Amino acid sequence: MSHKHLKDKFKKTLQVVGKIINEWDPMSLLALDCPDDEYEFEIHRIASAALQVNNAEELAERINKAFEDDYKKSKDCLMIADKILKELLN
């Protein structure tokens, strides 16, 4: 795989993950008028994980870890992981 292909794939993954995480707004920070890039760190971690995992359960675990101790709703994380992976496959 070429460097450009990997870069484009990561860019697409960042867009998908960013859109889904920001719509989800797991900590209700965007609803409180926090900056649009409030979840940028977590989005980068989740996008990287999305390119490495084999299934939604693994990604859900990584999503939960991305939010560290601030957020622990594993059922929501599984739903979001599934949504991310399905959108990336389209």
C-alpha cells in the first residue's frame, strides 16, 4: 500500500469517526457549546483503532478507553463502534 493511499484512508476514517462521535456527543460537551473540536484527541485515537481492530467489540473497547474514566457506557460504545465500522465499509 502506498503512503498516499494510507494517508487518504486515515483521512477518510478521521472524517467518519469525527462525524459519528460529534453526533453522539458522549459527554454532552457539544450540547453545552464547547468548541467543535472538543473530542479531537479521542477521535484520533478511535480512528487509529478503527484501522487496527477486527470487529466492533474490539473497537468498542478502544472507544471506551479513549474516553478514559470520564465515560463508561459500553453498550453505547458497541453501538457506535458498529456504526463506525459499517460506514467505513461503505
